[in-house]
Amino acid sequence: MNTDSQSHLEPIFSLVEPLVEAAGHTLYDIQQNGGTLAVLVNSDEGLGVDDLSLLSRSVSAILDEHDPIPGRYTLEISTPGVERRLREEKHFEGALGEVVNIRTNPGPEGRRRIVGTLVDVDSGVLTVDTSDLGATIVPLTEVEKARTVFEWGPAPKPGASGKKNGSNNNHKGGSPR
């Protein structure tokens, strides 16, 4: 996977990561898209609005102090979300067991789209279990774009209480009639 486009963000990583870790969280990624700098943060305990607000103030202050980005930009602090972008090997390792959508770099057969469960990440090689093709091996260097896929569970039937076979088991003593 090509991370050269992210190399200009390395000074920002080195400024922001210690702040995020000191707050008890993990820096997932930093992305710059036009005039927006997105700092994506994970936490085992989850992150609320207050956590993100506090991080936003401290990250903003350190970036203002060191001024590593020329010009004006908008700072966004958020979590990666349920459908998160996967760029680095550590991102893929964190997505083991999840459904992923991968688009490979163009090759002799063009681009390939691979959707399935990520079952292994080993030394830059991904193994994705696709229902139709079985296990598909994808070198990380061939990945153009990848993200996790959030799968909604089945919706409950209207009027269903979540109990199986329709019994309500709410009787009070006595024998059934």
C-alpha cells in the first residue's frame, strides 16, 4: 500500500501521538483532505463528546504552537467509525475477523474488488475469506483502497417481542388449560 502521500503528515503524527496516548487513547490515523485535517482516535473505553472536545483543544494548541501545516485548515477530531479506512498493516491487524472491502491496484486483469472476512495478516500479506472464491491472498503492496464493512443484523419482525416460538411465558402459577 502506498503511504508516500501520507509522509508529509509525519511531523503531525509525532506532535499528536504523545497527546493522544497521555489521554489514555490510541492514535488510529491522521488524514488530510484539502483544507481539513482529520485526527482519528481509538479507545478501549470508547470516546464521548467530552473526550473528543478535550483532545481537540490540546491537539489544536500543540499544532498552533508548532505550526506544521502551512495555510489555514479545519481540525477534526473523531473516531474512525464502524466503516473505517484501512491503510497500514496495524489497521488490518485491528480488523481481523471483520468483513473488509479491498480494491487492488490495477494489474494485468485490471482492478479487483475483494469483499470477505479478513482472517490473517502476516508480514504484509492479507488473507481474506470470500464466500465465492474461498481464501484470497492479497499482498498489502497491491491494496489501493480498503475499509471495513459494517453489516446490519436482521431487523426484528414487526410486533415481535424477541421471544422464540411465540410463547410469552408470563403465566402465574397453576396448570395450563
